[in-house]
Amino acid sequence: MKQLKPSPSRPSLQTGNESGPASSSLAQLKTLRRAQRETNQRVEELKLRLFRITEQHMDQAVRLIKRWLSDKD
């Protein structure tokens, strides 16, 4: 049976112990995914913080407007 040689356009399947284009791109992909997960987590934390700040300031604004309206009367 004839064996096919891997072509540059078709990376061969390699194990994690071998070094080469496939393993280095896999490592890069894992690094990118980890960074993306960390970024997504940070974004969610910031959204939650922003929501809390907005809610707090909205409560303060409502109290201030109510006070202004009661002072007018």
C-alpha cells in the first residue's frame, strides 16, 4: 500500500510530545483560548460592577429628585 507524505497545506496529526507546526499551533490556540476565557470573565465582572454602580446612582438620583419635589411644595 502506498503511503502518503504530509503536505504543508495538510498538517499531520501529531502527539503533544512531538514538536512541529501542528503542536506549536495547538499550543498557540490553547493560549489564545485561555486568554479569551480570562478576558470574557473580566468583561462579565466589569458588567456586573457597572450594573451595581448604575443601580446605586439611580437610587441616589431618585432620592434627590424626590427631595427636590418635596422642597418645592
